[in-house]
Amino acid sequence: MGHDNQPTEARPRTGGEQPARGADARPPTPGRTKALLRRAFPDHWSFMLGEICLYSFLVIVLTGVYLTFFFHPSSEQVIYDGSYGPLRGQLMSAAFDSTMDISFEVRGGLLIRQAHHWAALIFVAGLLMYVMRVFFTGAFRKPRELNWVVAFLLLILGMFAGLTGYDLPDDLLSGTGLAVVNGTLLSVPVVGTYLSMFLSGGEYPGDDLIARFHTLHVLLIPALMVALMVLHWALSRRERPAQYPGPGRTETNVVGLPLGVRLVKSAGYLFLVSGTVFVLAAIAQINPIWQYGPYRPDQVSAGSQPDWYMGVLDGLLRVMPGWEATAWGHTLALDNLIPLLVGAGLFLALGAYPFLEAWVTGDRRPHHVLDRPRNRPVRTALGAAWLSFYAVALVGAANDIIALRLHVSVNAVTWAVRAGLFVAPAVVFVVTKRWALALQRRDRDKVLHGRETGIVKRLPHGEFVEVHEPLSPERLHLLTAHEQYEPLTIDDSPSTVATELRVRLSRGLYGEGTQIRKPTPEEVSHGERPPGQIS
């Protein structure tokens, strides 16, 4: 018994004692598990966007694993002898032949293949909506800067995962898109040719292109995406969940459902998302490669359209004039290089904006309550302008289809898109900003004057007025709880180029004409009361 009172450090340790102690300490206690399940989680419909991404990704992985058992990522030429008559006897790659077998010979193959494609489209759409929700509500502010980077990288990887998977069947439609990608790579100065030859395994189209795209699609990109998702989950677990403004919601608490209840609802979303994907796969045909035929480098599929998330780059390529520049004996293909730079700059601007805003405001405080988009008019207008540019470029990717269906000239559609790329973002920015300011004025009027009841009252001197009633404390809190930044000014310290730029940007974001001053507590308590207001 006396030996049991010795300090632990004084005891000689056996080889298995330390691992045993670690294993004994790892499982959470029942108390910790209950505490975790009781942890509050904000409940709002927009939080479902992240779950749509997660569950559509799960469908992508499961259907992708099934497809890998039957797909042959090879450019070897074979003779098709399957059940689809119009293509029987034609020469095609083993990749196209195996995709035809999946569609017509493998039991449930076409359903799984279409579910895989639909889930990919939904995944990227959900990611874009999630990123824009984070942008418009300011959920990227400290301490969630790294989470923003993770979500943004997931969006970019999701687009490249879709691109590499789209080109694997080696049909004429995807081959046409692949030729566009190769031409864009070749336009990159100095290294463009090397990039093309490395990707193709030689002169385009090469013999290793499908195999290398397959490796990227099923191994490298998914591994990176899973790692980012785990990192996103770990960061979200460490930080307090962000919540929308409302009664009782502050920077120091969380109002919402217990995590256990939230998990039950999330399980319902799993079945809803997966069910929607498979219903679409069963009733809505997508990528019918047998109608396009196998890829041939000397042919181009008429009416070829990329998946929507790559439409922005394709649209920029289609509306770009055929400019070229020659210098020192080398030709610079500006008609491909400029759209590539503009497309890359479009996404880089989105990814860098949160850090630019943090630099301008100098706000390093942690934020756990989200912004209402109307209370940040310039940020909201910039996000809307970004989306409008994306939408116009997407329209440009269908210029031939639009011209055919509407019986107009394709040149007219192209010129309209060219003008729209410059005009639409400017118009959308101005309209969105004024719209947000108008909503702020409306909120201020409600706070000072109360809510309109629709009841008209006649005063003793004959005037007719509408009766107002005071707002509820919950509504009053929602309309006045937000913080308004003051624009920076240049103090007596020596000004630098960076300081002047920061001040100018600050005035652009929060200066005169960019926000409506919210009522002070004194104005609320002694605000103007219209005649006939209910007290």
C-alpha cells in the first residue's frame, strides 16, 4: 500500500502503460457527449446550403466509386460492338467505349452516371451560394478568415473537379471543350506549350490525357477537397457559430437549437438531397454521349455548351475579339489570354475582398453576429455586380443557341454580351446600393415613427392620417443593433500612398452617401410621432 502513494513520475513504466493510459483518456465521457449535444446551433434556412454541399459531395463519392469499377481511362482505340446500333462498328477510345457500356450494359449504370453528374452540378451551385451567403452577411470577418479561404478553395477545386470529370468520357462534346482548354493553355506566355504537353503526355491530344485527367479527378482533387472539408469542420468546431441578428443574440452567446436536434434535422436533409439527385437522374437526361459520338480532333460539336460553372470562361472566350500581338518573333494570342486573365481576376477579387475590407476598416475584433446585407450597401452592391458579370458571361457561352432560338444574328448577341459585361455590373451596383439605402431609410422611419397599421383616422380639424403603432422590442432590436463604421481620416502623421489609398477606400465603403445614419437611443425615445399614433 505504501508504494501506491508514490508520485506517478517515480514509477517505472512498462512499454504498454503509456498507450493504455492514452486510450483510456481518449473516449469522451457521457457528460462531455451530453454537453456537446446540448450545444446551441443557430437555425436558419441559409445554413442548409453547407449541408447541401456536404451531402451532394457524399453522393458524388459513392456514385464515383461505383463508376470506377467499369470505367477504363484509356485512349486506346477499339471497335464498338455494344447494344447501341448507330455507333456499332465505329472506332473510339476505350474510355468512350466503357462509358457506353456503363450507360447501356451495366445494370443501373445510366442512373448512377447521371446521378453523379447532377450531384456535381448541385455541389458547385451549393458552394457558390454558400460563398455568396458568407460574403453578403460578413461571415468572413475575424475569427473566420481561414474558413473563408477554405470555402473559396473548395469552390475552385469543385470547378476543376467538374471540368476533369466532364472530359473523361471522351465524347465529341467534352472533346470540344477540352480543345478550348488546350487552346487557352497554349496562350499562356513562355510556359503554355509545356503545360499543354505535360497535361496531354505529348502533342495534343496525346495518349495520356484521359489517364492523367482520371488521376486528377478521382485521386488528387478529391483528396484535397476532403482535407479542406475536415479543416472546415475543425475550424467550425473550434469557433462559436455565427448567427443572424435578433432578440437576445449578441457577440457573446448563441441562440438556436441543441446540436442533437440539429443533427436529426440534418439527417432529414441528407435524404432530401440524395433523393432529389436521384429523382433528377431518373427523369432528366444529362450528357447523352451516344448522341454526340466519340471525339475526333478534326470535328467540333455544334451547339456545344459547357457545364454552367465553366460557362463564365467560355462566354468570355466567345465574345473576345480575335486580337493578336507579335513581339520579338513571338505571337501573343490575346483572344485567349485576356479572357483567362479576366476570369482568374474575377475569382481572385472575390477571394481577396474580405482581407481588403479588414485592412480598410482596421477592425480586428471577433464577430459572431452576421450583417444584414442592407446595412452594408457598398459590399452588397459589389457582390451583386460580381454576380451580374458572371451571369452576362454565362449568357455569352450560349450566344449561338440564343441566336438560333430567337432567330437573331449571333453577332448581335455577341455585341450585346460585350456591352453587357461593362454596363450590367455598373448598373447593378448603382441599383443595389440605392435599394439597400432605401431599405435603411425605411428601417429608420419605422424605428422613429412606428409601423403603419393601414388604419386611417380623421383628426378634429378634418385631416386624414394613417395610424402608426410602436414596434415590438424584438423588431426594434433587429433594426437598431447593427454597428456603423466611420470613414477613416488622415491625421497629423505623415501620409503615405498606402494610407491615402486606405482612406479613399474607407470613404468609398462608409463615407457620405454610403449609409443612412441609424437613430440614436435619444431619437428613438423622443422621436417624431405622427398624429394619431397608437401609444
